[in-house]
Amino acid sequence: MKLKEIGEFGFIRRVSRGCLVRPERVLRSIGDDAAAFRPGPNEIGLVTTDLLVERVHFLRNATTGFNLGYKSLAVNLSDIAAMGGIAREAFVSIAIPEDCPVEFLEDVYRGMRSLAARHDVNILGGDTTGSKVDLVINVAVYGSVEETRMLCRNTARAGDVVLVTGNLGDSRAGCHLIINDLPVEDDDRKHLFKAHILPEPHLEEGRFLAESGSVHAAIDVSDGLSSDLGHILTESGVGAFLDGAAIPVSGELRRFCESQGEDPVRYALAGGEDYVLIATAAPDHADDLSHRFEKYFQRPLTPIGKITSGDSFCVRFPDGREEIVKPAGWDHFKQ
Amino acid sequence: MKLKEIGEFGFIRRVSRGCLVRPERVLRSIGDDAAAFRPGPNEIGLVTTDLLVERVHFLRNATTGFNLGYKSLAVNLSDIAAMGGIAREAFVSIAIPEDCPVEFLEDVYRGMRSLAARHDVNILGGDTTGSKVDLVINVAVYGSVEETRMLCRNTARAGDVVLVTGNLGDSRAGCHLIINDLPVEDDDRKHLFKAHILPEPHLEEGRFLAESGSVHAAIDVSDGLSSDLGHILTESGVGAFLDGAAIPVSGELRRFCESQGEDPVRYALAGGEDYVLIATAAPDHADDLSHRFEKYFQRPLTPIGKITSGDSFCVRFPDGREEIVKPAGWDHFKQ
């Protein structure tokens, strides 16, 4: 089916089905100038978003619509998780080329809605426009958090324990498989592939950390452990000392690294798109926090090092060598 | 200056200067996973936005950065105005190609900030990413409005007077000048050009209408008077009868239409990007509303027709002929 057969409003009607999972807090969604919803009692929040595009494009052949939609929402939810927030409403701007089949686009929204529904997030609106060649998607998410519970990047303190909510490096390995067009047949590779394609935003984990009252700072791992912890260090004016042997890596990643002649610790440090959370917690509460986390999630909240005074960021590798980490970060313009 | 000389974070530092005009309601802005701000007492709102792009592009040579930035925010503020809302926070996603000079980009943000500051809007964050060829901008705006004052599209009532907050058609004429590469030298053409390039969002006018308590429905004119009033009619399940002679058009547009052999009423009806507001008001309050509006803004709030029961949308032209309007709307996929 071609888009021009159903038109813009026909398309919007098709993709807007199932977008409201919590209609009770919504006054106006798709079909008005802005979305209107209740961020709290006696209060209405509005969000509108517009996409300005001349000619856009995407590697449509290298992904399914579902995976593209899922991930474009997941990365935003992960940002809300990193603030300790509750994700509430999502806004999707999309610029669509004439030759893009409706089926692919419906799959994009199916991917988004599947993730949104699991986290009680409404897709409330956005903008739909044309594009000369390529597909562009912009997702905006509105969330809320209590002032006293909000987790920031700039509030780590010397002495804090550095904790992570899940394994690191799997997504990078999955990305390697895709880029090099390697077969994804055995269970190990399927696991790594999925970690990259369908990352799980740690919203519940973020709320748990925020509600604990023991966490000082947090961030989600989008650019990689070293880069993202680096942001906390820079913003908080502190350093860190990590125990490389403690960094949690999956069995799948260990076996992948062995086959590739890679060191799993270095691989995990320089990974990216893991979308687990890094948190720093007061040292006298970190053990208790980890115990309660593991009891609740049936997965560890793993201590991997300490926040230090000063500004050095150092890792001790399993062989005993210590190295200074350059938290270069992913720079879209320099790389 | 090339972007790679200053890098992503250097760029963000440069463009984030002057973005906070109301810092007292902001907890976290650029530099955290999401922006955090107070939508009301004891409440924190978060918004995050992400731009996914493969290869994007823009007619960079046909605009200044300032005008591009200004308009990309203006169209969003106009949506908030159409809800009777107060615009609060803006979020800018931008995908930047390597060859785009920093000066152009700074000019984009200068255009946005200039408009944002005039309307007490913070630019709170967004996303910065690279692009293969073309420039893409997505702006999201958060606003607020009291539940009892919100103006929607679906609440027009038969008998309402249809009012507009400004002249129609100027922007379309300005667009015609640009597309046909016509000289913009005399004052008339400068006026039409400016109406298209630097439209003024009617935020204050929208608040005035919302606070009046007399307005039932409203929308901003982005696609054109006939299309946008058409949205109100469709959503409200009503019709309309417009008096073509009453539709406000500027002297500049009248002279332009004369030189082009165009009928100014038809031109205004089919215009677009005017960003004035259409409102429908209870008939026994419309006169008083217009009087108070004119006293406050020193410009008329012009009655141009009536909402009718049924679903026909009819215009009486100055020569006495009556025609049914097809509120086709701008469809990005069908046209």
C-alpha cells in the first residue's frame, strides 16, 4: 500500500490506534494543536513537537520497522529512567518518503507501542510530514519525578560506591555482528544481537534507585561505561577508581570476546547503547541497596568501584595493571 | 569555523548561552539526561527528545540561519497559542552535516532565542547529532494551561461567531515571492516577505481569548483558513458560513493580488502559514470580546462568519456568489 492511497490523515488514523494506554490522564491527544494531559492535580501540561526536514534518509533495509520504532522510544525512556523519573507521554515526529510502504511504518509504531504499553506510556502526538528520500523519526518523552528523588549527573560525592544495574558490552558486540554482516544463529549471538536491537530501558530500576534515597547521582549508558561515568565525574567535579574484574559481563560476551581475541573488560568499558544505569551511592548504604535490589529484581546491582576526590578516572584491569581512562565520550562531530 | 574544530560539546556550550530566560523554574537543563522543570507547585516535569537520522537535508542556501531558527520555534509556539496556553520550555533536536558552518548554526539558535526570550520561553535541551548531508531540526515545546480555559478544536457550537486575530494571505504571497525568486525591494513586498519568514505567534492573543471565557474553539492558521477552520468543523461536527468580504486582508496583499490578477479573498482562504488564530465565540459575547480585544491589542478581532449546524462549509464571495468550500487540508502525502 502506498501512502498516497490513504493520505496523511488516513495514516495518522491508522497509527494512532492503541496509542492511549492511560486515557484517564489525557485531555487532548492526536488531533489538536498540542497534546494536553495532567502532570498533577489541577494542572495541565501541553507538549507539541514539529519536525523540519528537507530531505532525509535512514538505513531502512538494515532494520525492521518494529525494531526501529522500539529503539527510538527505548533510548528516550532510558533518559527518563536515568533521572529516576516515571515516563508518562511520548511524542513522535516522523518525516516519510513517498516510497516507504505503510506496512513498514505501521511496524515502526507497533514497535513503539509495544514498549510504551509495557511502561504505561501514552503516545500522545507529534508531527507527520513528508520527506524527499529518507525516513526521519524524532521521539520526545514527557516524564515526572518528585523533586527530592530526582537523580542527576552532577551530584556524585567522593567515597560513593559506583553501581551498575546490568551487564555491559553486549550491545556493542551485537552491533559488531550487524555491521560485519555475521550470521546470528546460535543462542550466544542471538542474545548479543537482541541486546543491541531491543534494549530494555531500566525505568523500574531507576525508580527503585530514586526511591531508595541512597543514590547521589545516576546516568544511563548510551555512549559507553567510560564515557557516561565520565559525564558524572566531569559534572560532579570528582574522579573514580574502577575494579575492572567487577564489571559485569555476560557469558555470551565472554565467549564472543574469546572468539574475537578481545578483552571483555576493555570491550565493556568502551561499549555503548547498553541502556543500563550507572548510579553512585553513599558507601554505608550501598550494600543494603544492592541486597534489596537483587531481592526485588532477581538480578544484581553490581558495585564496580568508587568515586574519588580529584579528577582522575582510573581502572585496575584483572591482570593488575592500572590505567587512566580518557572519558572521551562519543562526539558526533569529531568522530 | 568547522564543527569538528569545536566538537559536539563545544558546540552545545556555544549555543546554550542565553537559553535560560526564566531559570527560577528550572532544575536541570542542558547537560543532564532530561530537562527538569516545575510545571506547578510540588511538581517536576521532565522532557527529553531524541532525533534519529541517517541522512538529512535542508535548503540552507535559501534562508538565513536566524530565519530558520525563528520559524522552527514560531510554528510550535503558535500551536500552544491555539490551545490558549502559556509556552514554557522548548527542546531543540538538530542533526548537523559536517560542512555546515558553526556561524550558520549559531544564527539558527540566535533566531530561536530571540523569539523565545520575547515570550519568556526557555530553550531547555534537546539532542545534537550528526548527519551525512543535510540539516534537520525538530523543536518540541512544553506549555501549560488551566483546564477550564483550554481551547480545543472540537468544541465549536452552531450559532458561534467565527473570529480571526489578524490578516490572512500575506504569508502565502511572501512564499510566492521567494519561490519565484522575485525582488523584495518595495515596502509592500518587504511586508509580505516578512509575514512568511518571521511570523508572529499569537500567544498573547491566545491567552486573551482563553481568559475571556467566551471562546468555544480555536486553531492556528498553519495550512490555510479553509483547511484549518475545516479541522474545527470536522472535529466539532458542525458547518460554517463565511462572509468573504469580511475576511481581513492587508493593503499590501490587495495590491499584490491586483498585480497578479488574483482574487484576495480566494487567496486568503487558501493561504497558509499565517499563524493567526481562528476562534469561535458565543454570539452574545462576540461583540464585547472584539471590542475588548481591539482596545487591548490596538488591532481588530474580526468576525468573518458563523458556525452552522449540519456539515456544509460555505463562503459568500464579495460578488454575491456562494460556494461550498472543500476543506481539503494540506496533506503531505497526497500532494
